[in-house]
Amino acid sequence: MTAISRRPTTPAAARLRPGDLAALASIGLRTRKLRAGLSALGIAIGVAAIVAVLGLAASSQAALLNEIARLGTNLLTVTNGQTFSGATAKLPVAAPGMITRLAGVTAVQDIGLVGGVSAYKTPYIPTIETNGLSVDAATLGLPAVAGTSLAQGRFLNAATAREPVAVLGAVTAQLMGIDRVRPGMRIWAGGQWFYVTGILNPATYDSGLDSAVLVGFPAAEKYLNFDGHPSQIYVRTVGTQAAVTRVDSLLGAQANPENPSQVNVSRPSDALTAQADAKGALDTLFLGLGAVALLVGAIGVANIMVISALERRQEIGLRRALGATRGQIRAQFLAEAILLSLAGGAAGVAIAAATVAAYAHVHGEAVVIPPQAWAGGLAATVIIGALAGLLPAIRAARLSPTQALWTV
């Protein structure tokens, strides 16, 4: 009878389920909290910088575009250009009236710069300290057509336009230290007192109004020797793009038929739209800094995983001796690196969201965080964690049970 020899068989390794893998990977991080936290900090800073930059840019851009949509894109401005000799040209006194005759024009208002006159809070301020403030004559319906409104008080009317009465731009009021309109409040302009009846909100379409003192045309001619020539005309047209384009092409000749080349015509909404598009130009620098922080974070994750593999040789040897395969060891360390990086990325997204929300709240803007910003940031952390943990995972998997259990 022939004896049958039996060779011992190695039991098949148990399958490592995703939930078990995640729990196993988290053990290494939970037992080394400080080191794991410091390693994830670089990832968090990088992701926070990238997501915050994109979120702040998107919020500011959305606020500006919403403001343009609210004010309308049918505003055109006519300003005095230059003569052939290079001097500043003058718009005809009749220019606003002639523009109102154009088909498609719905409203016309204008201002005129009063040359040689500065405004001060009191006559005791040195005349050289003008703060760049201008004194302008203004028509009565200016705020609505120019795209601004009153923050306090009242604008000029048919009665006050003939008297020494002024309305202050937002910056003018701030520089003069005037925060509200009080009875009897007055400023010094052109050698006499002007009573303040209102303060304007910031003008989105024309920042020049912010640093102006506005008086009526009759008052400017009577008290400040104004010659009556407008320096800027605000024209509202029918809202269609075709109407705006047609009026735009005719404004120069209509405002100054004798010298249409000495008239500048512009569309403020185009400049603001271009400004909104250009807001992301400087963001490239901050995105680059965020990428550098992510790289530093990736190096930190790789470093902690290499050290972790060296420190946990006995754990690796014990798991291998109990039947864990090289693939399971490799998956464990790779999952740990990805989990560490993903934790840092999630913290970075949370920090960025809080930063954008705080900024938007202070500036009265809507919170806009592009989905591609936070989703891309988290996806980048997963890739970074996988790349950073790949080599340490491979090295840990190559250890045989005897090598891993051997200690000096």
C-alpha cells in the first residue's frame, strides 16, 4: 500500500473590503495625530489658496456683472476731446439739446466742469489741499441717468439749482468728514458758502462723480462764473443692442457738428465688463503660490509615509505572517496617503469657503465658489496623495515577513 504524502496548503488571503481598508488606513493617522496634522497642513494651505482665489474672483465678478445688469448697458457718455493743437476742446452749450433729438435716445443729462474752483470744508484749509475734488454744474435728473442714487438728503431741484446749494459725491463727503446731511451744513467753494442738501451713493459707471461737488447750472453761472459748456453728457438709449450701436455711431456728429472728431463717445458698461473679465489676471500669481503650497504638502505626505513604513516594519511583518498579501500592504499605505491628503484638502476647502463667505458678507456680495474650484481641489489632493504615497507603499509591500519582523 503506497503512502500518500500531503503538503500543507497556504490559506487564501481574506479579501480586504473598501470599508476595512479605510478603517485600517485611518489607524496610522489617528495614532500619529500631530505628525499627520502637520503633513496635511501644507495640502490644506494649498487647496485653501486655490479655492479662495477662484471663489473671491468669481464673487467679485458676479457682483460687478449683476450691477451692470441692474444699471443697464444702454448708457453712453459724451466727453470733450482735444483740438488739433492738443488743447482740451469744448462741447457746444447746445450739445445736450441736440442729442435729445436723435431717434432711440430716451434721456439726456450732463455736467460741466467749473474750472479754477475748488471746494473745502472751511475757508481755513490751505488752498493747495484740494484732495483732487472738482466742482461741477449738474442738471436735475443726473442721478437716475448716470446710474447712481442719493445716499442721504435730496438732489438739486428747480429752486435749489439757482441757489448756492451743493450735493456731494461719495468720496467728497468722506474726505470732508461729512457722514450725514444736517440742517445748515455748508462747504466753502469759489469764495463763498454752499449749503449741502445731499450725498450721492458711489457711482458705478462714473467714478468722477464720487469726487465731485455738484451745483446747479444757474448757480454755477451766477456764483462761480461758469461759462455753461458741458464737459460730460450722459445719454440713455433704447435698450436693444442695435439701438445703442446706432446712437453710438451718430453721437459725435450730433454733439458737435462742426468738429465731430473733437468728441469722445464711450460706453461705460463695456469698460466694466472688460474690468470684470480682467479681474482674474492677478489671480494667476496666487494660483501659482497655491500650487507651490500643494507641492510642499505632497512632499510632506511622501515624507511621513516613508517614515511610517520604516517605523511600522513589525506591523507589516506581522500582517504578512498572518496572510496579508503584498497587494494588501501596498493598498493600505496608499490608502493612508490618500486619506491624509484628502483630509488636508477638505480642511482647505472649508477654510476657503469661510474666507469667501466672510469677504462677500463684508462687501455685500453673493457667495460664489465655482464647483470646479472645490471639486478640482479635492480631486487634486487625491492624485497628490496617490503619487506621494505610491513609492512608500511599494517599498512597504516588498518587505518579506522575516525582514519586517527582524529588529536590531
